[in-house]
Amino acid sequence: MKKLFSIVLAALLMAACQPEHYREVYPEGNPEIKGELLTQSVLFGTDSVRFRVTIDEKQTPLSQLQVKVMVGLRVAATELVRTKGLHYEATLSYFVPFGPNMPEGEPVKIYLTATNIEGTASNLILEGCTGHRPAFETMYIMPPSVTYGAIGKGQQMTWDDSQQLYVAYDLKYPKSIQCLLAVVGTKFGRVDWKYPVFGTINDEITLITQEQFEAEEAKPIILEDDNFETIDTITFNPLTFEVTIGGKIAMPVSAVDIEKDLVEEPSYIASSAAKKEYRGAKIFFDKDSEVEITGVVDLSKAYNLDYMEYLGGNKVKFLGEKGMYYLSYKVAEDYLVVEPLYDLTEPDVMYLCGVGMGQPSWDPHATSGWGFDSPNQNFVARTIAPKTYQFTVYMLNDSENADHPGFGSVNFKFFHQHGWGGEEASTDYSQVGLNIVSSTEDSNVGNWWSSSSPLFEGVYRVTLDKNTMETRYEKIR
């Protein structure tokens, strides 16, 4: 007991001998802030506003100066400046960008807040600067590149004084286009970057520079609406930077011309390399409607085996439900790919993704990598009954997998959405009609995988039936 008392006493004595560390406490203080505005007029997007500021304290050190440049209710610039000692003096300058809702003659004000280290603050507002908008005497709808053919060499817009809008009517644009809005556009379809140009940064319409655009920091403006068949009207509000479109309401098609109705390198295909292999567009189909398709080499071989029934000549019957679809034409293989819009999920659609498969054209090529970047990497089903999905794909089981003895080169899985998420497990299904087995390997649990023997090749109709928990395979050719 005496030993324990001695230890506790020693600890107390040591603690008492330690030096105490406290922050020095200053009086509350009162920062005195003065300022002078040195700029009386700025051109939005071009000029900076300058001012001089002085802060004094008698005995409490300064901490920071908060600066806000306001254009109306919009914060054009903000900064937190460190201040030390009892005196701070500086001449500061802040660029005033040009953004939406910045009308002509809007006052530009500087809001200053000086704070000392005890948290006491003083405020000052500097006024007397007027903001001016850059003059937009003209406005052109311009292609993002000279090779972009959807809007030709550009279109000059007309100023509508009653609406305070730039407008363009009687256009004949596709229902999905990319463009830049330029104050000056040349007759050769090029943007004159010496004058203001509107594009997008982080999906917001704003003024952009040529350097930002070439570095892909800025993007074209994308105008599209699935409700339209074509875009015939575009308006631009130079105050709010809002762009609106109007057009012919989409109706189910009765005819599709591959050259006229499908564009090169469709934007919905993610792979830049795969884009070049396809023409494509969003097309509105009606269930059981007859559609005339021209521009393919041989429609009897090019029609989609899941969503179309060949009627002879240039006609097919569309088998899917009424709605909007991606229609992609793989030029080299002369084959049409029909896909529901990518935001649909199970139970409306089901996707098959894997390797050793391809679109069932008459000159098919099997993919060697998993992914959702190209219509040849994944295959979407047509729902033929509740919880029953049909895929028609080319399969090539031509070798044993060197890293997985006993397995072949066809390996796939079913997903609930376009992308990685939601999936079925092969271990829950029986296989009917083809030597496909369920994988139980740690890294491939639930995959559908071909056996290394027998080898096979052909076009197969694959049915995933969630009612009977079967995967059925029928060879078409």
C-alpha cells in the first residue's frame, strides 16, 4: 500500500513540474478597415476590378481578410487572404467572369470582412463600379468540327427583340446534335475564336476558349430530345445562357434509310474505336409495324434476329414493344443491332456480356473482352414473356482455356442493366441444349462457361427463363 502511495505521489509531483502551455489571450479588439475602389467600369469576361484596402488594429493581431466580388446576387470571385500583425495594406485585383444572369449595367461590389485572431470582425462594402456585357451583334449555330455534317457549315440566328432571344427556325437537323454557339462563324463551317464562343464545361453552358476546347476541358453543346423526330427550332437566351429546342414530334417510323437516318459514329457508343464501325440513331418503332429499310447490302441477312421478322424485299416487322430504340448498323458485317435505351433495367431488359460471342451477322466476329462500350461486346434481350428473355448471338468455342483447364473459350453472364450491376448466377440455372456449365471458381462464381469439349461454332438463340430457372440454347445456323 505504501509503495502504491509513493508512485501516485511521484506522478503528481512530476505533473506539477511540467510547464503549462496556454495560448496568449488578447483583448477583443476592433479591426479598422478602409478601402478605395480603383475601377469604375468592367467588361464581363474581359476585365478585372481593382481596389486598395488597409486594416489596422491597436493591440490584437489580425488573422484574415475575406474578399467577395459580387455582381448583383452572383458571386463572381472569392478569396480568403491571410493577414498578420497589427497592420495590413494591399492593392488587390480580381477577374470578373461573364456568366448567366449578369445584365447590362449591373453594379459590381466588393464585400470585405476583416477578422482578428480573437474572432472580432469588421465589414466594408466598396461600391461605384458598373459592369457591362460584351456585345453580341450576331450569333451562329456552328458545328464542333468541320467534319461534323449534322448541321452543315452552320446557321446564323436572328435576334427577336420582343423575346430578347436569338432564334433559328425552319431547321432540318437530326433530333440529336452537337454544336457551338459563336458570335462569328465563317462560311467554311469554322468558328472564329477571336470572338466569344459558347460551349459547355461540366455540362453547363458558358463562354469557352479555343485552348479549353482543344484540350477537351470544354465540350460542345448537346441538343437532343427523344420526343422529337427532328429539330427545327433553336433559341438562345444570351442573358440566362439557356438553349431550347423545338421540333416535329416523333412518330413510329415506317421507313428507315441507313444513309439518311443513321449518323456516322453515333454518340451513344462509348468506345471511340467502335464508333467508327457503326452508323446509328435513336428510332421510334411501333410493335408489329411494317418498316421498310433501305441502304443495307442484303436485308434478308442484315435484319435483327431478335427484334425483327423478315417479310421479304426491303420490309421487316418490328417485334419489340412500342418505344424508342437505338438502331445501329455495323457497316463491315452488314448487320442491324436493335437495343432498348440504356437506362432501362430488368425486368424490362436483360443483358448478356462475355467473351467468345458476337452479333449474329453473316460475317460474325467474336469479342475477346468483357464490356459495355460497344454493341458487339454485350447483347440485349427481347422480353418474350414475363421473366423470359431471348438473345440471339454468335458463339465460337474454338479452344480450351489455357488458364482454366476443362473450360472453353465462351464465357458469359447475364446482367440486369447496361453496365456492371445486378446479375444472375449460373449456379441457380440448369442448362438445356448446349454443353455450358456453371462456374464455381472463386474469381468466376456464377459464370456461364463452355466446356473444352466438344468445340462448337454457330448462331444460337439463348433463352433465359426465370420461371423455370433454365437457360435454353437452340442453334439457328
